[in-house]
Amino acid sequence: MKIIAYGIRDDEKPYLDKWSEENPDVEVASTGELLDESTVDQAKGADGVVTYQQKPYTAAVLDKLGSFGIKFLSLRNVGVDNIDVDAAKRNGIQVTNVPAYSPEAIAEFTVTQLMRLLRRTNTFDRKQANGDLRWAPDIADELNQMTVGVFATGRIGRAAMRIYKGFGAKVIAYDIYHNPELEKEGVYVDTPEELYAQSDVISLHAPATKENEHMINDQTLAKMKDGVFILNPARGALIDTDALIRALDSGKVGGAAIDTYEDEVGIFNTDFGSFDKIPDDRLKNLMKRENVLVSPHIAFYTKRAVRNMVFFAMDANKSLISTGKSDKLVQL
């Protein structure tokens, strides 16, 4: 049995080596390159492919995998929105993901960024770097006095809710699918509009779908409280960046923490050498603002999460090859 793993970073390599040691019956090949038309030929002779990237899995790539007889693709992440579904189905390729490598990691980071916004740490860091140790006028807000609206109550959303409640915040939620335990608690509102109208903070934890692309836009922002805080550790496509910038300019949005960005592919996890060389003016617009925290898709990035992403994806791929089954199979 042979599995090739694409896009293996230096921080993933020790975990891949450990998995390989524990599974001597599997030949493991790996590369730091992403899976695209220029690298797909490396998969020839493999039984399965394990990968992680924001870059699209195109029809040309999936057709090539199909021509090699490869029917098993295991992602080391949650999102499958970058897969050409028609091509995957046409080639009979089964896909697994890692739906829960560490919900707590993402939830903790999300709340950390909110606390930084509320306590104006970005502003104070910049002031102190210039020798200004005064308090005023940058007085803070308290989370325990706020209502947090959680959009989507999957594993990550629920983990975030537990932390928000620990701070004493009132927490409400919206999801088209209601969690039974949360239903008993009575936290759900009936519509997104209710969530927007009642919340001081909007915490986004939804996957990217055609239905919710740019769900945060001029129209929905207008329905929110003045000075609302927007948190997006989920998917960049959820937010219309131009609309967010307009809302920040007007003061409608009091602050934002952006860990995912709609044009992040090819930008995040790249060293450009200097701020000026970042090739995205909208992103730089956000990064310059004291009331915006931009992070390069790192909410997931903990030792536990990276280990789980590697082990769970490799286990799933091996299971597919051996049995044709996996508890992490995605219905495309």
C-alpha cells in the first residue's frame, strides 16, 4: 500500500514520520509541494492521496488522479469547498476530511482576538512603541456586558460558546440545524436578522457554501448594531471585504478580527519581505487599522491540531484503501 502526502510543511513532518513508523505496512511518500497540474504526476503508483491546501483541486488534477486509478483523497482540513465536485464524482474519487482536529484551538483564538479588540491592545501596543504610556482616550469594553451572536453551532461554534459564557457574556445563536442540547438552553434565534439585531459581537463559524458567500455585506451590516464587532475564523468568502471596509470607515463596525480572507490563497503563509510588498491593497487597508486584527489563517495552528490533522487524514486514507470505508467520508 502506498500513500503520497502533498503540501507537507516542516511542522507536519515529525507527525508524518511518527505515523509512518506506526504503520510499517504502508509506504509513505511526501512532498512540500501542493497538488496541482505540475505536481500531480508524483501520485502515479500511489493508492491514495493526502493533502491540505486552499488552492483549488481542479478538474484537470482530479481527472489525472482518476487516470492513475487513484480513488481516495483525504484532506487534512475541514473545508471541501475548493474541490471540483463534478470531476470528483466523474472519477469515482472518495473524499475524507478532518472535521474536528481541534475545535478548541480555533475557539480559543477567536475569543483571544475579541478580547484584544475590546481591550484595545493593538492601540496600546502602537502607542507604547512610540513612548506614549497614557490611558486616554482608549477606554475598553467588557465582554461580560455584551451579547455575542454565534453564527453556526457546529463543533467550533459550540466550543466558542462555552468560552464566551465563561466570560459572563450573553450568548445567542443561529443555525439551520439546531443542536439538541443548545435547543434545550433556548439560545437559538429564528433568523439571521434577529442575530444581527441583538448582538454586540458576531462570531462566524459557518462553512463556505454558495448560499452564504458574502453573507456579511452592505445589507446585512445595516441590520447590525452600531459599533458591532465582527469575528471571522471560518472562511474568507463569508465576508464581502469591500462592504466591511465601508462599514469600518463609517463606524458601523467597531472592530474586526479576520483570520480568513476571501483572497488569501497565495498570500497567507507567505513571507513577502516587507509590508509594502504584500500584493493586496484591500488586505493592507485592513492591516493598517488599529481596530482590525488580521492573522494569516492561524486559528487552527497548534501542536495538537497539526498532529491530529496528519494522523486523522492518514488513518482515513489507509482505511479507504483497505476497506473502502471511513468514518470521515464526505458526501460531495
